[in-house]
Amino acid sequence: MTAQSSRTAPSVQTDFLSASDAARLVARVGIVRVLRMVAQAIEDDYLRWQDFDKSARTAAHSENGVIELMPVADTRDYAFKYVNGHPINTRYGLPTVMAFGALADVPTGMPRFVSELTLTTALRTAATSVMVARRLARADSRSMALIGNGSQSEFQALAFIGLLGVRELRLFDIDPATSQKLLRNLEPFLHEFGATAQVCASTQEAVCGADIVTTVTADKTYATILPASMVEPGMHINAVGGDCPGKTELQADVLRCADVFVEYEPQTRIEGELQQMPADFAVTEFWRVLQGQAPGRTSAQQVTVFDSVGFALEDYSALRSMHALARSAGLLAQIELIPALDDPKDLFAVVREAQAAQVGLNAARQAA
């Protein structure tokens, strides 16, 4: 027997978190606690921004939406997310955003973890919003206008209520039924945190007097959800919905009257509110605020904008958080994504063994 043939195939099982198990995990741990853990993980990874190999996401655009791949890596982990954005999907009973992703080991390339990321993307987007708002919103902020009350809105609302101390929500959506859906979903949390929520008749009514304005609309169009005339001194604007070319929410004058903060500038220039602005329009990458290299909010009257498009580093942070939580909760499954080989140079062995098994099965059927 040769040394190669005596080898025992190593374990190559990949951990897997399904959509239903991710939901069970969030219910078991508690959504606000999960948001807190993900926000902390994102902040920790932003604090070591220079450790990561970063790039803008690769996008395939179509008439109805976009499909994107979002990679990031350090010397230990490689992560990627597949995600779409198709506002038309609700007509077919599909989510506007659907996603999955993976964590792999950089030294070997072995995929360690594959996960749903539809729910997790909503969690990490809200966690990023609140992480940024801690530095950019006024410390006494207690009211937030939430414009766009679709599938992302509950997560944004709960992040700001549970982690930032917002106690008054003003809700507006062009579809009143969507706002009522949001109100129903928030009701037990409003009671828990002593917060209130009011459905408003217009964006202007929702925004007037708000400390924070979060826009999270879905239409793939150049839109003016928030004009400069509605912006008040001291506001923090959390612009989430404009996240691909041809899709914006803020009037360009809003950016001109504010200090603008972004995740990864090369990507935001293409996909965010910044696509309306000249190439030399000044912005600050938020990691510089966390590392003390740039100021965040500097006065109570300052208007700040977080031009949020979502960045792969945040998905990495969320993936590693959900992996650890699911392992602790016993909610990880294992999948055979990679073949187990006694001889790693003999991939054909899996075909040979399958053929032998099929011959045996055929012979048994004939004998019967």
C-alpha cells in the first residue's frame, strides 16, 4: 500500500446557516442584542480598515435591477456576498433584496461557512447606520423620520430605538398599508422601550423637527425624497436607499449644505448620492472618524449625511457574528460542498466510486 492510498480524507464539511435557522437564531438571541453584536463587530473591523484587501463590488445591471458580488479579505478570512436589488420583485412575491454569502480560509481556500444573507443584510445595514449615527448624530437625538417603510424599515427603527435612544418615530411611505405593516411589527418593541411611532401624511410632516432622517426607499430612479428645503440645522441624514447607479434619494443641494461621510469612496462615487456630485466633491471615509484621523460631528448646528451604499467589510463582520452565534446556539448544519478525497491529487476518484456504486445498484435491481 502506498503512502498516498493510506491517507485518511480530511474533514471538509462546511458550516451552513439556512434562512429559517437564521430567523430562529435572531428570535432566540433577541433582535436588539443581535444588532448590538453586529454593530460592534463592524466597528471593530473598521478600526482595522488597513488590514483588508478592498474593492468596489462587481455589478450586473438590467432594466429591472442589479445583481452584485461583494468581496473582501484579510490575511485569515475571505468573504463574499451575492446580492440583488430588484424593486419589481414584490409583484412576483419575491423580496426586493435577496442574498447569500460565504467565509473561507485564506491560507487554504477552504470554505468554512455558507449562509443566507437576506435577513443578515438587513441586520448589518441597520447596525452600520447606528454605528455611524453614534458619531454623527447629536447626542441628544430622540426623534427620527423614517421615509420608506418596506422590508428594511423595521431593522433601522429597532437599531435606533434599541441602541441609540430614539424615542419618537415619524413614519411615511407612499403606500399607507406598508406604514401600517411597520407599525404592527414595531408595536411590542415600542412598548418595551417606551417609544412612540406616528404615521405621517407626507415626507415633510415626518421630517419637520426630526433629529435624524433615515431614507430607505426602493425605486431604481433618480428621486428627490428629501429636498434641501426640508433640512434643518443639526440634522443627521442616514441615506440608505440610494445604492446603485441611477438610484438616488437626496437632492444634490442636501449634500452641498452638509458634511458627507461614506464607507468606501470609490464605490460610493459610483453608486451613492455622490453620483450626483463632481469628482472633487469632498467626503470623509468613516473609518477615519473611528481611528481619530478626521472629525465627525463638530457642532450642534452641523448637518451630517451618511451616504450609505453597503460595503463588503460590513458583510464580513455580520457573517462572522452570525457564524459564532449560530455555533453557540447549535443551529449550524453541515453541507458537503467540497469532495472528501483520500488522495487530494485524485479528484476522479469521486466519479470512479460513484460509478462503482451505480454498477452495484444496477446489479441488485436486476437480481431482484
